[in-house]
Amino acid sequence: MRRNLVAGNWKMNGSLAANASLLSELKAGLESVGCDIAVCVPSPYLAQCQAELAGTVVALGGQDLSVHVSGAYTGDVAASMLVDFACKYVIVGHSERRAYHGETDQLVAQKALVALQSGLTPIVCVGETLAQREAGQTDVVVGAQLDAVLALIDLSQIKNIVIAYEPVWAIGTGKTATPQMAQDVHAALRNRVSLRDGESAAIVKILYGGSMKPDNAAELMAMPDIDGGLIGGAALKAIDFLSIIAVA
Ligand code: PGA
């Protein structure tokens, strides 16, 4: 059976003071946890969060990484830098990166590959826009996004990725996919993985993301192919994040 993962995506939010109080509330509220937990934080706060989370069950993650090892790439963050701060995860291909930084399916696949080669677990985000959903293209779009990654990585590495289905129209909007809508896409994604390798398909975690909150987390995570959540807004409030962890 797959263990759920609840991963917070702080996006470009936080400050030294806000992070300290969020993480201390989070640590104080964690008890008998039955799922995996992570927070993916802005790069400048990796050192702070590493120190705050040392010895806890909460893993650390980055929000993006470069495909390059080092060099003249101003503003970019190398995989080795994330590893230096004991990151376990890194988000790749978030729809905000695809939309605002022009990241293509091929670039996202390369990022996933580099993450795996560095011992990081890439959380590979896929998702369709509202126009694509209304045009009946959801499976084609998310399928192509996932296939680019599956085509590039080694068969033995497939079980080491996490997939996050995040319908773009549900991110930060308060609109959530219904559990059945999400389940249908998750099942299709798992089926795609199984075309490459059946064993990995049974193991790989597929998270739902897009306005997951304490009041809808239970019905979403009750679906057979939903293995946790990638949480934006609700990860910034300890009480909400803790409630979702309790559900998971
Ligand atoms: P949201 O963000 O929970 O605020 O919708 C999710 C995400 O973008 O990862």
C-alpha cells in the first residue's frame, strides 16, 4: 500500500519571522503521524528551515532546480545546493514555472532527471488549463507532460518520482476538482506509468494539488489513486496544514 505524502508548497511567501512561527506551530502540532510530510520553501530560507526541521519527520524540499551543475546561470539553483541543505524533494514543472518562465515539457523532464541523478525526489507537476479541460484535452495534455519525463528517466527510477496532478484552474482559486474528476485523471496517469512499467505504477505516488483544504482533503484522499496532496495556500497556516496531515 502506498503511504500518503502531504507536501507544502510555500511558493514565494514567508519571512524569517513568519517561517519561524509557522514551523514551530507545525512541530508542536505533529503527533503520531501516519504519512510522509514535506515543505518546499523559497531557496533563501533553506538554511533556516533545515535547522528548524532537523530531527523532525518533516522533510525539506526546493521549488525548482537548474539542469546545469554550476556556472554562469544567474538566479538559478543547482541540485547540489539543495542537497547541501538536506533537501529530499524538489518540485519540477509547477504550472507557475511553466506559465511565467516558459518551461517546456522537455525542460521539466530534464529537471526531473537531474534531480534523480542527485538523489532528490522530483515532485513532477502536471495539469491542464481550463480551456484545455473544456476542449476535452485533459488526458492528452497531462499525458504528454508525464510522458516527456517517463521517456527520459531510467525504468528503475520511475518509482522514485512523485507525480502531482494540479489542474491549473484549481490552483489558488478556491475551485477544486471533484474527487471523481481528480480520480479519473490520477487513474489515467497511473495507467500511463503502467504502460512503461507495471511494478512502478503500483508504487508511484500521485498527489492532488489545487485548493486542497482541510474541508475537502478527506474526500479527495479517499480516492484510490490519490496519494496525498501538494498544498499551496493551506500550507501557510499551521492549523490547516496540520488538519490535512491528520486526514492523510
Ligand atoms: P493551492 O496551490 O493549494 O494554493 O491551490 C497548490 C499548488 O500550486 O501547488
